[in-house]
Amino acid sequence: MRVDLFDFDLPEDRIALRPARPRDSARLLVVRPGAPLEDRVVRDLTELLRPGDAIVFNDTKVIPAQLFGERVRDGVSAKIGVTLHMREAADRWRAFLRPAKKIAEGDRILFGETVDRACLAAGLAATVVEKGEAGEVVLAFDLSGPALDEAIASVGHIPLPPYIASKRPEDGEDRRDYQTIYAREEGAVAAPTAGLHFTPELFERLDAMGVSRHFVTLHVGAGTFLPVKADDTSDHKMHAERGEVSAATADALNAVRARGGRVVAVGTTSLRLLESAAGEDHIIRPFNGPTSIFITPGYRFRAIDALMTNFHLPRSTLFMLVSAFSGLETMRAAYEHAIATGYRFYSYGDASLLFPAGTP
């Protein structure tokens, strides 16, 4: 499909720079194809879901994966910015690096404090062992395992999305705000942002009405921020992200659907992982590994019945995904309504609850 079909104009003032407080006070646009749009708030989920439904969350935890360092070669130094996006071994990360033209395989990069490296915790060093396209590299760090994790936490920064980072610097509030309350498995470089809207109080209300909670893990990579530069969706390459659906979770979700309940994915990351784990028979199976699933209109969904997600960038793979789920014209109309009525967009913005095209 032509990528320009997924373009739209978004005023700058619709981009949220801070989240709603409290989290569940964010607005929620309910989209049922063929029915009028509903303007609600996130805490209204208890009125929109039914006893017996299941909500699936991505419990990945954002790490401070943005690193700033210095490459020194033949006495000449260059400032380097790196965003880690997928771990490949205890001491290796695949990453996006800028400026790529100043790096070659075999180069050493010193991160963190590069003036006085007497204290090991003050900095971190890595070797470029592989250089790919579009600034992608593989870094082999001098540290490994928990020691590497600790060093990254010490020198790294929360990788705010470019549309926020270009307007203000990261601060202490982001360490709390850019993390779900149920984040557990470290490894993401971007938050599963639909989950940012949930509070302990909302969890208690959903529990009380008989909506079950389930968790999967997809470590969101920096590729989620990359624009689609191709003119046709068939020419776009998705970056792989590592995920896991346990056998217990797969069995529980299959049982929910067998009883007539609905599986509601919170976030496109949860959806993509569940769809990667589901077969053509609509059965969800245990999954552990990388996925680069790319969902565009025409895809036949296998694993979910509803999707809660934030509002996405024009021409993005995520707007393509929601258009596949609820229909392109439906989503274009929904986004026009959201823009006209002041919904807040992107990672810290408001949310939508989407039902699939053809829903009664």
C-alpha cells in the first residue's frame, strides 16, 4: 500500500510533553467501526469492559538506553550518541549510532565521564564489532551481565521520543513518568505507552468487576521511533524486538476466549507479540524470541478482540496497524475528531479503545 495513505496533519500543540495526572484521568476515545465515536476517560474502562474479559499488558521495563560518548582514533576524537535497542548477548547490544559516518568496525567508544576514568563506575567502554545500514551497529562492551546493566544505569539517559526530546530535556520526572506501574522485566528502550495510563486504583476496580490481568514481555526497541521512508509499505523493513509469552499466559487467554470473553491488548506491543504467538487457528501458543511482524490493512487478526492504544505518528507503522485493526477510513475520521477536539497525542498523550472492523 502507498505510505502516503497514512499521512495526516497534526498541529504541534497537540503533542503532549507531560502525562495526565492522575494517570487514569487521560481522555479515551472509543472507536467502534460503524458507530458514533465516544469521548470518555481511561477510568471509564470499568464501564466499557465486561466481566470475563482479559486485559493483556506488556511488563517490559525501560532502561536508560541513551548513551553519550567519545570515539578516539589516531588522536582524533568525535562525540557519539548511541541508543541501545536490542540485547544480543550478556555483553552485546544492537544499537543506533549517530553520526554513523564517524564510526568504523573496530573503533572504541568511551561513554559517560571521559575525563577521569579512574573510577570504573564513572564510565563505560565498548568496541564496534559490526556496522550495518542506517546507523545500526553491534557494540561489544567491556562489562557483561549485571555489571553492564549497572554501568548503563549509571551513565545512561531515558531515551525520550524525539518529538519530546526536541522540545525539552529529560528530567527527574521522566524516570517515573516514562514507566508503567507494573514494569518488571528490564530491557526496553521505549515505554509501552498505553500502559502508562493505569493506576493501582483502576486495577482494583477492574479486578472487582471480574476482568482478569495477564502479562507478556516485549522489549520495545528504538526502531519504534524510525519513520517509514519507503513509498510503499512492502518496501519497509521492521526492526526485530525480543518477546515472550509464557505457556501459562497462553493457556489462560485461550480459556478466556473459549468462555466467550474478550482479549483486550493494552498497547500495540502487546498486540504484536500476541499476534506473533497465535496460529491461523487463532490459538495462542508459548513464544520466546524475536519478532518483526509488520501489520498493515488486509492482515487477519488472530489473537485479540480489542486494543487500547495512544495516538500515533503520521506515516508510522503503528498508525498502519490501527488502520488494519479498525479500518483506514474509520481511523482517519477518529484522528480528525481527536485533533479537532483537543486530544493529546503520542507517548504522554491520551488513549483510544479500538474495536475491529465488523464488530457488531
